[in-house]
Amino acid sequence: MSGTTDKPRLSRVHMLDLLRQMIRIRLFEDKCAELYTQEKIRGFLHLYDGEEAVAAGVISLLEKQDRVVATYREHGHALVRGVVMKSVMAEMYGKREGCSGGRGGSMHLFDNTTNFYGGNAIVGGGLPMAVGLALADRMRGEKHVTACFFGEGAVAEGEFHESLNLAALWGLPVLFVCENNLYAMGTALAISQSETDIHAKAACYKITSEAVDGMDIVAVEGAARRALHAIRETGKPYFLECRTYRFRAHSMFDAQLYRDKTEVEVWRKKGPIERLRTWLEANHMIHPEELERINAEIAAEIAEAVAFAEAGSWEPVEDLTRFVYAEAAS
């Protein structure tokens, strides 16, 4: 992974890598939607289509020992962070080979080998966790960054304000990333918040903050570089509001009665993948056969992940009480 003090690398290789990461997320999510309709994946499923630039633009800049705390819409975060796709898909199936042993499913991906502290089904629940991880690093004298992702719906929760206040008060190295997709579950931002500039709320706590076009991966990556450099230099928190949009429903159970289909189509035309691909083509930085190869390689990886999940094993019934209570030390 690249260091955060490097200058932006707008080389052809780098831009193709960013495009690949976003396409990888998109195709994985498409397959998950398909498997859900086949009842191979059950429970709740929250997909990331349209928001790929945020995960790819921020997480790829983190160092190995940095932590990532995500939301229940976290498949994209996990994949960019380096959680093996096979283990993610197996977790979606509820198989014991999954990254959470089949116990978490879509909303609770976790992987300690990549410092991915994963999804949290409680809206805003990851915010105090991120502050706690950063405080632990500070107390141990370890100079890591904790990146915390959350939607604008979490801004209405008390722990949002408590967490920002403590991070600012104690000077903790947290990168707060608000993925503002405008609707939370199904309520438009303007209906639920009197102040719709989310980053302005962070500024009230004396946290350096900025808003960025979350559909432009170059803009997201540039803002993330500035933020991470500032955190590593000062040890203090930084806040990014990434203004993005989800193309699919809040979850697979959502009828989307709160927004027009035409609005979604307008946003699709300025989606992060379409935007970067069009720019690369206009600047003769990608050829049709390269795009075909990228899609084919990712499709093969996804097929392999599905086969791995299909062949996975169910946890034995007799093991279901494991990890429910802490075992007494002998």
C-alpha cells in the first residue's frame, strides 16, 4: 500500500488500478444481489453500488497497521482493504470458512489480519469504537490512524457528537469519513437535518473538515491524502464528507418509494466508474481490450469465490454456544 505523504500519482497504471478496484466492488455487489434473489444469501443485504470511489479512494492509502471501522454497507471496504474475496463470500453464505466464521453475515464482516474491524449493524455504532481504537494507539504510543466510515444517517445519533467531541478534546488520530448518500435509510437529508453541510458539524468541534465530490475518485483520493498527511503530522482528527449516491435500494427489502427512478438514472450517468472510464477513454489511457480483460479477470475471481462458498461447511449445531459466554480461566 502506498504511503500517504506521496504526491498524487495520476499515471496510467495508477488510474487503471483505481478503475479496477471500483469495478471489482461493483461486480461483486451485482453477484451478491443475484445470489440473494436465489436465496443463497439470506438476511439483510446492503449494497454499495455508486459509492465505490469512497472506499477505493481512501482505504488504498492506508498503511498496514492502520485500522478500518465500517458500516453495515461494508463489502466494498473489506475488498479494498484486502480481505480475501473467498472469505467474504463464504461469510455472506453463512459458512464457517467465512471471515467471521459464518456468524456475522453481510453486516458483520471482520478480519484481524488486515485490521478490518468491519461492519456494525447499529447506526453510528462504529464511531465510539474508532475513538477507542485511536485512544488505545495513543496510550501505547503507536502512531496509527483509524479510518471510520459512516453514513449521514449516523449524524442524527448521539454517539456521532460524543465521538467527535472526544476525538477533538483528546487529539486522537481518527479519519472520520461520512459517506453522504442523501437518504440515510429512506429519509431525504433536508427533511432530517437543519444543517445539511455535514462537514460543518465537525468544524463545530474544531476538527479540520472538508466536503468532496464522492463520485470523483481523483477528488476523493486527493482529499484523503491531505487528511492522512495532516493526521500523521499532528496526531489530530480530520473529517471528510464524501457526497455520493447509492444506485440500489437501502437494502434488498426497500421498495424505494421515497425517490424517483429518473433521479437514480441521472446519478448513474455521473457514477464514479462511468466517470473515470469516460475520462480514461477521452485521454487515450485505456483500450477496449484492457477493459474486457479487467472485467473477465474479476468475473473469474468472483466465480471462484462463489464456488468456495458453495463448497463451504456449516457450523455444527453443537458448536453454536461457542463464543456466547467467556470461558472461565482454568
